[in-house]
Amino acid sequence: MQARALLFIRVLIVILALAFAVAGAGIGYVLHESRPVLSVPTAGSLFAIEKGDNAQSIGKRLEQGGLIRSAAVFHALIRLEDPSAVFKTGTYRIGTGMGTQAIIQLLLSGKQALIRVTVPEGFTISQTAALLDRLGVAAAAEFRAACHDPALLTDLHLPPTGAEGYLFPDTYFFPASYGGAEAVRAMVAAFRQRLSTIPEAAELSSAELRDRIILASIVEREYKQPDEAPLIASVFFNRLRIKMALQSCATVVYVLTEREGKPHPEVIYDRDLAIEDPYNSYLYRGLPPGPICSPGMTSLHAVFYPATTHYLYFRLIDPAAGRHHFSTTLEEHIDAKNLFIKQVGS
């Protein structure tokens, strides 16, 4: 009887030892397969979760992409973490040194990877579209289409001519593959927020406000030094008042690059000034039909608070410093050319 008891104890010890060994091997396997992979680049790797993805499909794509060692371990850990977990769609940045558990926590957190996008002042829709496309925020064609989508324009209370002029130049942080419509919404919201800091803007009718935005877009493309923006605005206001053509070279450049799809010109010729286009302010008096770029705060302030002058002309006389000479008469304007020649020759 005692011998049987001893045998039973020995068998039990062996069974328990085997069980612990198996469990230990299982835990060791999970720990081994959960280690970070070595193939993730220093800058991290973007991983997108799409609508309808589940733990199995996500784990499979992570393994295929070389971001985890085992899809089976990924799925098992998910079941331990939260069997009912729902992954939020979006793009996530998986960094170096992230093991399977850390990746799971990232994907469940919903903290998407954001791309820094800096839209310079004076950018047009096409320039902004190319920038967003290059950074992976939205396809250029998709963004351009959104800027002219009648339903979106109506929803955002923008004119039917498009979103040109209402896409505020600023630094944004967008998710990868954010989409054209969402980018337009964000940039228009930023424009309205910044415009609200100018109290006088709220006092204008929609037509009057649009005229200011159009003029601000022209000033944006004309000024080089911020302190000259109010002076340039005053020149255009004075020309409008006496029904003189604006004669802005910036509008001709817009016709060439945005309307005709040509490269940015180094020189504007007489034939360019004669192009039949409503945006050509040499041929047509008054404001063009719409803005020619996205104006920044300097230009917006300039058209709401222009300098009080009698100037009707301005000429660039110091390209390096971006300085203009302002004149009240055509004769003085023509003579100002000599100032430029003198500075170049000095």
C-alpha cells in the first residue's frame, strides 16, 4: 500500500513537471514570438487599418509586412487583452523596438500617425494639391476635385467658383490618407478662425468680404516685405476708386500657370499681358472673378487696414531686399526704373 502511494506521488510529480515544462515552453514561445522585429526602419513604418479589419486580418498583414513575428501570437494576445476589441480605422506609425504587445496597445489606442504639412502663404489650389499628394495626405486629383465640389462648397458656404483663397496657409498635422474633402474642411475652418480675429470682417456683406479676399490674394503675390503690404493695398484701392485697371503682374502669372497650365514665367512679355482671360487685370478693370492664391494674415490685414496714400504705382527697385518704389504719377513711376538700374550698376 505504501509502495503504491509512493508510486502515485512519483507519477504526479512527473505529470506536474511535464505540465510546467509545457506551460513554460508555451510562455517562452509567446515571449520569443512577441519580441520586436529588426526590419522596422528608424523612422518607423506606417500601417493602415481599414474598415472591416479584425484581429485575424490585422495580425496577418502585420506578419506579412515584417512588423511582428507571429500572427497567431498577435491574435492570442488580443483575446487575452480584450476579445471584443474594435480597432479604429486610420494610419498608425509602428516604431522600432515595438514588440507585439506594444503594437496592440498602439492600435487599440486610436492614436494615429500625423503628418506635418506646412502650406506657404500664396500657394494656389494646385500647389497645395501637389504638396498634400507628395506627403501622402491626399491625392492631388482628389484634393483639386474637393476644392470644386458643388456639394462641399455649399456645405462650407463657399462661392461656386471654388475654394481658392479660402485655404488658409498654415502648418497642419493630418493623418496619412486623410482625404481631399477633409483637408479642405480643415483649411477652410482655419481660414475662418483666423479671419475672425479681424473685427471689421464681420461687418461686411458676403460680396464685400469676397472682394477683400480677392484683393488680399493679389497683395499676397505682390509684396516682398511685410511693411510694404499696406502700401501695395493702398495702390490697388486707389486704382479701383478711379476705375483704373489693377495691372497686377501676379494675375497674369495666375493666368499662365493656373489657367493655362504653363510653367512659372521668368519674364512676363507683352503677349502675356494681352491674353484674353477675365483674371488678366491688365485687360479687364476691377477685381478678377476670384482669388488667385491663399492669402496669409499680412495680406488680409493689409486690405482691411491699408495705408492712406495717393500712390497709383509701385516698382520693384531692390530685388535682393524686396523693396519697391511707390509713385503718384506715371512719370515718376517710369523714372523709378532708373533707381533700379543705378542700384544694379553701383
